[in-house]
Amino acid sequence: MKIIWTDFAIENLKSIFDYYTIKANRKVAHKIRKQILESTKQLSQNPESGQLELYLESLNKQHRYIVSSNYKIIYRVENKNIVINDVFDVRQNPIKMADENRDKK
């Protein structure tokens, strides 16, 4: 299966990188980004390995998630693709996740 990142997910990953570049340094930012990207590789072989994301249940798209450090990587299986929809910081209010993803694919 092919992994596809939505623009929204890429933007969130970039925001995480930018945040850690400022708050820590580029080396830490690269490490966190790499860890998140590496975590998604398992999905090619095991697309259903993540738990269903109950906060996005109302979208009826069977969103799932895996956890990498403090981040939920939210995805769905569509045809023969894994679509990464969001990288969400679990330290935030989960209701924000539903608001962010309400109209996203």
C-alpha cells in the first residue's frame, strides 16, 4: 500500500518541526520529524494496526491512529492507499482534532 500525506498533515508536520527548531534546535526538530515519518512505515504492511479514532467517528471515514511520542498520526485506508490526514499533539484538547478535521478528506 502507498502512503499519501494530505496537505493538512504536511502543514502540521512542518509546524511541529518549526516549533522544535525554535524551542530546542534543528537537530531535535529533525529527530522528531524523522520519528513521526518512520512510525508511518509500518502502515504499508499493517494498515489496520492503528485504533479507530473515536473523535472523528462522525465523519464516517473509519479514521485510525498510531502514536509516535506525543503525536497521534491520524489516517484512513482508501482503496489501496493509506491517507495520512493529521499529526495531532495529544497534549491538546481532543475536541480540537474534530474541529480541524471536520471538512478535511
